[in-house]
Amino acid sequence: MLLIKNGNVYLGAGRYESGWDILCEGENIKAIGPNLTADGADIIDANQRDVYPGMVLALCSVGALCFSEFPSNDSNESVTPIVPHMNIRHAFDLRELKLQRFGRAGITSYGLSPGANALIAGQMALIHVDGERTADVILAEKIAVKGNYTQTVKMTFKDKAGPQTRMSMYQLMDEAFRAAKEYLDKGDAEDKVYDESKEVLERLLKKEIPFIVRAHSFTDIDNVIEIAKKYDLNLVVAGAFGVEKAAETVMEQGYHVILGDSNSLMNGLKNKTCHETLIDLYRKGLKLSIYSSGDDGYPNSYEQMLWVAAQMHSAGAEGYEIMDMMTINPARALGVDHLVGSLEVGKKADIIICKGNPVVRFDNFVDHTIVAGRRFFERTVN
């Protein structure tokens, strides 16, 4: 068992409890509150430091980028643009994960995602950042379907039989869902022939899992919204640099937005992302997360998510609001908030202990990162 003592424990939505403890048993949180004890427990004295849930990186392709066989990229299936039945789990390489420094940034889990090439690119998984075997780190499979509605799709298939225009991207996506709906409507009919691709899209039509679509400009976001409304999908818009113009519809439909990193992608600048506007919309009910655009390739470092957070703080967001955007909000967007994203009894013991709120000042660094109740990272120099 692991016992964290005397922390300023963050319980979400701006609520802190000073002097509280967290008891971890196995991989999960067993108890939270003041004056907890446990015989023989490994004790970490948080010494009134801030204690937060581990950060959840919503979309990331690390583990499927195929570092060992560069320039291969196992996160992208680019033979045909519609491949929802692909399972990113089968591209995962634990060795690649072990090369990362997620713990230093406070990231304890991430949505392992197909890349940016295919229109409907495959199924995602939830990954813990620490473990000795593949089975240890894969928390959940087939949690969502990843799509892409960007210029990258057109570039990928410019010399192949694939979409060359926005018209074609829309038509192909619409046709895929139309065919899946016909398949669903057949029920258990004797003439129904099993189709794995349609089976996956059927889960989207039933709203069992979210459809997470990378789209940057207002035009692309608007097209994706039209598809989602037509088929009543649980839509999450990723990248979303032009989402302000579509915010009214997004909020009305209850869709989630995962803002990408405008520092590493020109799309954020080209589409004039306004953090102040997004913060105002968030306070009016926009479901908003932030991430580091890690499904578009390998960014400079995953600490850059903290740089995006710093930009949000500079634009007026409160520290606790940003922390929610990097913990419980992305967990909800991925549909895995029953596992990660907040400090609650029964959830995974993914915890970070910080000098202060790390999204407010860079010197409020992460001191300890605990993953599934195990010490994963400890800063040795303050």
C-alpha cells in the first residue's frame, strides 16, 4: 500500500482539501480524507504540497510510431481511407513507451490513437505510462474511433484511390455511416453478412463510444458536425483551431472539444485560435480539454502540454480550470472517466504531487508521479 500524507488534495471543479491523505491499495485509490493510517504502508509526506490526479493526454500516437523501424509509422493505415476496424492495440510497442518522459510532465495515461492520415482511421486504447508488460499498460481497448477531416487526408491519398477534395471526404464518410446504419437496421436478419468495419461503426451509431475527429478550420468542423448530427453521434472535435465560429452548435449538441497545440501546428495560427474566447465559452458550458497534438506525429516534448496550459492561464483561465482541462475533461471525452481523471475511491491511483499548480508557474514543478499506485517518477533536485 501507498499512503500520501498531508496534501492539499484537489477534488475537481476548484475544490481543494488541505491536510488530507490518499491511501492507495494495489492499482486503485482505497480512501481519501484526513488522518488516514495503514500499517506497513509506504508513506509519501506531501508536506502541504498540491496533490492532483494524473494528467490524461487525450490523443497520442507514441507506442505506434515504430521508432525501431523508422521511417515506418504503424499508427497510420494509408491503403484505404475508411478503416474503422483497425485496432491501434495491435501496433503498440512497449519499448517505445519506455523511452518517454511522461512522468516528468505529470502525464499518467493517454489515449493511444491512430494517426492523421485516414479519414476513419481506427479504434483507440487507453494506456498507462508505466508497466513491465504490454498487458500492464493497456487499461482499455476500443474506447473510441478516431477520424480525420483535414488537408492531411487529401495529401495522403493524392496519388491513390482516395479523397482529393472536401466534397469527397464528406461523401465517403457519409456513405460509410449510411451503409453502417443499413447494416444495423437489419438486426439479426438471416441475410445479414458479418462486416467487421460496419460492426465498429454500429457502436458509434449506438453511442456506445465517441467519434473523435481531428478537424481544424471552421469549414471542416462544420462538415463534421453535419455528419454527427445526421447520424446522432457522440462527437469529439480534436485540433479544433477554428471551433469558435461553430461553438454555439457544439455546445447545443453537447459535443466535446480537445484543443490542439497551436505552437507546433500552423493551423492554430492560420485559424486564429483565440484562447480568451475559448475560456469565455468554457465558462458558459463548452466541454473543453487541451492536449499537445501528439496524434499528428512526434512533437518536441510532451511537457509542451504545460506550455499550452500556460498560454491558457495567460489568457485568463484559472489554474483549477486548466487542471480540469487536462484531467477529468479529457477522461470524459474519451469515455474513460470511470477509470482515470480524478481522485476518487475506486479509480486508478494515478496521482501527481506538485510544488504548486504546475499550469500557473513553470517552477511549480511535479515532484512525484504515481501510476496505478506505484512510484513512477520522483524529482531529486528542487
